[in-house]
Amino acid sequence: MSTTTEPAVTEEELAAGRRAYELDRKHVFHSWSAQKQITPMTVTRAEGSYVWDGEGRKLLDFSSQLVNTNIGHQHPKVVAAIQEQAGKLCTIAPQYVNDARSEAARLVSELTPGNLDTVFFTNGGADAIEHAIRMARLHTGRYKVLSGYRSYHGGTALAVNVTGDPRRIPNDYGTSGTVHFHIPFLYRTQFHAATQDEECQRALDHLEQLILLEGPGAFAALVLESIPGTAGIMVPPPAYLAGVRELTRKYGIMFIADEVMAGFGRSGKWFAVEHAEGVEPDLLTFAKGINSGYVPLGGVAISDEIAATFADAPYPGGLTYSGHPLACAAAVATINAMRDEGMVENASRLGTDVFGPGLAALAEKHPSIGEVRGTGAFWAIEFVKNRETREPLAPYGGSSPAMNALIGASKERGLLPFANFNRFHVVPPLNITDEDARTGLAILDEVMEIADGYTEE
């Protein structure tokens, strides 16, 4: 999609943006925010890999918003599919068959690994996690759930308790049945490991010991992001996912692969669990990239074994908008566009040819970079004050003046970043051009000169 011939933002658009901002500050309650402490950016227009802010500035979207606009903004095939569906059937209750939902379910089951051939659609990722855990509990007759500390699984009541990151803490009353464990992360190892192999094996040993100490017969499910996203894009060793799958089978625990962020091409494969050959989860949750967030949609892909539990016994759960026709039509168009345009393959190539070497070169140049890691169009840059001590440029669970300065400098130079704690994530649309990708890396190079000024010898 062209990014060079767009007309300038009009005065009417700017005026509409100013009014939108005024109304937002008067009436809108924002997520994860102290309401009087924020000055949210207004977006007046978006196209391809770009957005325009309330001042008319054009910004390269290296965030894909919340890592969900995998096909970029305003993809014409998906916009047309939504318009066509709206003209035919805007909405219908979930107990009735509609062709958009049926086709979306067929496409998802065609892409998922193993025998995940039944799909329950939700409104997003958090309720996908909620329902996957409910299914596992009903299937096993058990209650407890295992989840990593460095993880994010959603903001609803159970999903935020299953989440590991600090946003869980104000919402955690110890009643969710969640037991957290450490996942492998060699750069900040909890296991005093020196190599990836040591980190992997010690993480698996830790997990099994925890299962034994808590009581194997208590656990209904283990929830794991195939590649943790918001928590830091720590690509696990392939042997780790295989080891987790072996432990869950050994103790009769349902393995839920959370693919909400890593799925639908982000990692260079349709689902990130495919990086570990032969690993087939019992349940797989998805959202975000299934239709790039054009209409809210998530879901659970269910194994034949678990689906059979509800063949003759009713499943006690549902959603008014499960399989909403507009959302499912967008999903069908998105998946077909991704296939037709080779977006998953392009994401893999971007990781190998552009982002991998480009970020490695930046890490060599800038002392503020402790580590870069990732795959496909899914990368993290870890900023540190000191490479030897690995002290982060912002504390875990917080921000800092340094990180705020880097965010501001990025926007001033025309880049919209994804920042979390002491990291920038490089997560643009999967169909970003090489030219735009390299432009983004060049802007990051300039911004890292500023970051270097915060380092300590």
C-alpha cells in the first residue's frame, strides 16, 4: 500500500481531532492510567504502516498499535469485506448459523496445529483465556492453573490473575487458583544458568518441582504464551515448549497455548508454537492478528478430546457477540489477504534479513542496549544503564524519565514506538516495506544516541 501519495491532513480533520481530544478528556476513562496524568495522542487518520496524529504529523507505526494491526491500517480487502457484510447481515445472535462465522472457523481450524478443529469465538484475548481455563477445569474436574511470572494474558478478572506482570498485583486476591512459575529468560536468568541449554533444563526442572510440591492432581491447566509478548519477547528454546508439553501430558494437565499476540504470522509462522516442532496444545487462544483488530474478535481452538466433553453435556458459557458476523467477515478477509500476499513468509524474511541484522548492528554500536531478541516481526530492545550490571533503564513494572525521553524523541522523529518498562518492541505490520522498516531502524539509531547519554560506566 502506498505511503507517499496521501493528501495532507485537512484543517477539517485537525479541527475534528481537537474536538475529539476535548471530549476525550472530559468523558473517556482510559485503560491502565491515572486519568489526570495522561495526555493521550489523537489519531486522525491511518493507512498501511502509518498513522497521523492530532497535529497532522505522519508517524511510522512500529507498534502495530497493541501488536494487533498485523496487516497494517485500512487494508482495502478487509475494509471492503466489512462493508459487504454490513450490507448483508450486521449482527445475529450466536445460536444461529451465519456464513462468516462458519468460514472463519474453518480457516482457523485449517491453520492450527494438531486436532484443534473446533472453534469458540470470543470478543478478544482476555475472554478467550477465561473460556479456555473454564473448559480445562470442566474437562479435568480440577481447579488450579499454572502460569509464568513474565506473562500477560488479559485484563478481566481471571485473566489478569493468570497474568504474571505487575498489573496483576492490585487485582490479585489469591482466589483465582493460579500458581506462577519462572519461564526461561537467560539474559535475566533466575536459575544461575550460563547457556540456553542450562536455562531450558533448569526451568523445566523448576516447573516440575513446583507441580509436585503443589500437587499434580490439583492442576487443570498450564497457560503459556508461546512467545511472551508484552512481557519482553523472550523466544523460548524449542526444547522448552516440548518439555512443557511432556510435563503436562505426564500429569494430566491441559496445555493452553496463548497465541493472542504471537499468533497469526507475528513470529514468522502462523502460530508461534510451530517453532517447536511437533508440539500440539490442548487449547489455543487467539485474538489480535486474526483480523488485525478491525472488529473485536478472539477465540479458543479446542482439541477433539476436550470438545467431546461437551458433546452431550452443555458448556456453561457464552457471549452475546460470539462469532459476530462483522468480526468474522474481517477475519476471513484478513486470513485470505495474508495468504494471498505472503505476509507470514514476509514476516519471517523481515526477521532474517532486516530486523535481525539491523538490530544486532545497533546493539554493537550503542552501549545503552543490553540485548536484542526476537523473530519475524516480533523483536525487543532491552535498554540498560550499564551493560555489565544489566541495570535496566526503567524498573520492572515502571517507567523513568529516560524512557519517557526516548518515547518523545521517537515521535518527534516520526516513529510511533511500543514501549514497556525498559524496552522498545519492534513490532510493525507484517507487510511493512523493507524501505519503511529500515527507516524505522534509522530513527531508532538516532534515538539510541540519546539513550547512550543515560548509561553509566
